[in-house]
Amino acid sequence: MEDKIFKKYSLLNGLNVSRETYIDFEKFISMIIQKNEEINIISKKTSSIDVIRERHIVDSAQIFDFIDLNYNTTYDIGTGGGMPGIVIAIMMKNIKKEMKINLYEKSYHKSLFLKEVSKELNLETEVIQKDIFSSKELKSGTIMVRAFKPLPIVLDLVYKNFSTYKNLILFMGKNGKEVLNNTLRYWNFDYKEKMSLTSKDSFLLNIKNIKKKNLN
């Protein structure tokens, strides 16, 4: 039975993910499904086990090799149901890397759920029930953003609200190339692209050195 489940995660083979990590992923999925009957953790359209595995867990986990492991703090801003923050925290736990994942989420009920998951899976996280836009002088290694705000708004947020950071990871959808090209008219930054493992129309961005262009 376990081997069949592990095969579902074959897209992550390149990341050398442990069996213990997959087991924790499955526990997380079970908690999502159970809580989703009470509150809207994820969309009902994506709440079957197989869809959660690929669309949420694998999709989140694929950013792991973009995480800067030289820092002991990472932020997930607008984490929602814990993607990608909880997924990355699970992976950090199972490689025995001491890194605190700060999870920003405005919703009281989702924040409570994230705390329950973190306690159950023994994750090194801090759940911050607060609007990230009201927090200033933040310091981080990696900043993660998935299904939160459009690229220009995220860049402005990081530029204004983080005093230090190493890199910013974003999930870009079907119109991502157009959004990226339009954004580069107003912002300067170094970036690398990585094709998504879960969608041929999507890609990841790893961004550094964000600067606003002077258009005067």
C-alpha cells in the first residue's frame, strides 16, 4: 500500500525526498480533508486525495531547491491552507534542517488549522495571524508566495516591508510570461525560471535584488 502511495509522488524523485516526508505529506492531506468539511481550507474542486497530492503538495514541494538553506528563517506570505509553507516545513524536518517557517495568514480559522498541523507533525513554524502588509522591517532568507497577490504587488510588498531577504519564490500561471514582461517595465531584478512539474502552462520564478525603476 505504501509503495503505491509513494509512486504518486514520482514527480519529486529529483529532489531525493524521504519516505518519512511522504508519510507526513499523507498525514497533512488527511488533516486537510477532515478540516475541509468544516471550513474552506482549499477549494472543493481540488479536495480529492489525488488532486491534493499533485496540485497542492507536489506543486508546493517543487520549490525546495530554490530555498536558501544558509538562513534559519523563511517566510510564506499569505499561506492559506499551508501551501507551500507547511509542505516546506515538513521537508525541512525530515532533512533535520533547523529553519523556522513563518506562516502569515489573516484568517483566524485557517491560522488555527495551521497551528494544529504544526503541532501534530512537530514542525518548526510560527503562525502569524496578521495582514503581512502591516508588518515592517521584516528579515528573512527565502520568501515564498503561492496564489496570493499579483507579481507587481508582491514585489512592492517585499521592497517596502522587508529590510533584508535573500530571494523571493513565486508560482506563475498561464499568463505568467506576459505578467513578467509587463512587470519588468517598472522593476529591475535578477531572476531564474523553472518549469512547473505539475502544469505545462506554469513556471516558478526565483527572484533576487529587487529594485524599482526610476521612470522620471
